[in-house]
Amino acid sequence: MDLADMADKQIEDRLMMALAHQSKLNASGATAGYSTTCDECGEPIPTERLKILPGCATCVDCANLLEQANRIWGKDVGT
Ligand SMILES: [Zn+2]
């Protein structure tokens, strides 16, 4: 296993957790309304990001992860 494989695995693990978390939120209807913390990891979302993307629910890191997953798996994930 090389470094790239390990990175892929980490992204995959993190994403699985994020998706599980998100489906829990969806089930409880908690996605309505604005949040200032990331839905995926719970970290605060920078105000600058919220200004650019009002109502966005993920931090930059998680948004990048989701984007990478879309690229790897070739489909939309978590929407
Ligand atoms: Zn996050």
C-alpha cells in the first residue's frame, strides 16, 4: 500500500462517517435553517465562507472531501 492508497482510504473512511452523520441529520430534519458549524465534522465554518455561500453546511475541508469523492466515484454524494 503506498501513500496515495492510504490517503484514498482515509478519505473514504472520513466520507463514510460524514455520510452516515448526514443521513442521521436528514432523518431528524435538522438540515433546515442556517448553521455556523460544519454538518460533517462539527468545526466552525469561517464567516468569510458563509458570506460567499450563505447557508452552506460544510467547512472547506469537508467540501473538498465531498468534491474529491465525486471525482473518485463519479457521482454526487451527500446531496
Ligand atoms: Zn467539516
